Amino acid sequence: MTLRRIMLETGAGADLHGGDMTKAARRAVEDALRRSSLSLFRALELDPKTMRVEILIGVPEPEKVDRAAIAAIPPYGTVEVKVEKGGISAAGLGAPGGSDAVLAAAAIIVHVDVPEGRWRLRAS
């Protein structure tokens, strides 16, 4: 079998009042998942539990993201979470000294093992 990328989807998420990196990252991943559909698993009689899901997150403070909480979001597959510096942090609304607003970016990449001779993906 050969591991092949079959999907790339992106999303954005924010925590507008708490400066919570995990909350913003979770919302970015959920945003990406809402726009994705992997109907080919049923069409090709593949088990979605066998897919490999790579989640890339960009937030201002990567060390504050709970990777296990993010990895638990996709309903299927083996999940790997990578977090790097990115996203946006801006002064929040409200009282002086209030929490920052945080915007996270996410990319979800899905890979599957392609059975030899079963079907073929053509590079574009």
C-alpha cells in the first residue's frame, strides 16, 4: 500500500475574550471539518478509521495549546497535531488589562493507504 494525501481543508477560529489558545485552535479545526466531506471512503469501500489525519495549527503562543484536546476532535483516524507560531493576537474589548482576542488558523490533511491495483490517484 502507498500512503496518499486525499484532502486538505483549512479553517479559522477565535477566542474573542479569553485569550485561550486551545479554544481558538479547537474552533479553527471544527471550522475546517464542517466544510469537509470524505464520501470516497464509502464509494471505495475503505474504512475511515484507517486514515491518517494531520492537523496543523498556527497560534501566537503554541505552547499553550492542549494537543490532546485537539487530537480528540476528528471522529476517525490516527491523528497527529503540530502547533507552530502564527495566528493573531489583538487587544481585547472591555476593561483595561482585559484578555486578548486570539485568532487561530488550522489546516487538516488526510492521508490514506491506497491498495495496490485498487484505484489510482493522478497527480495534477
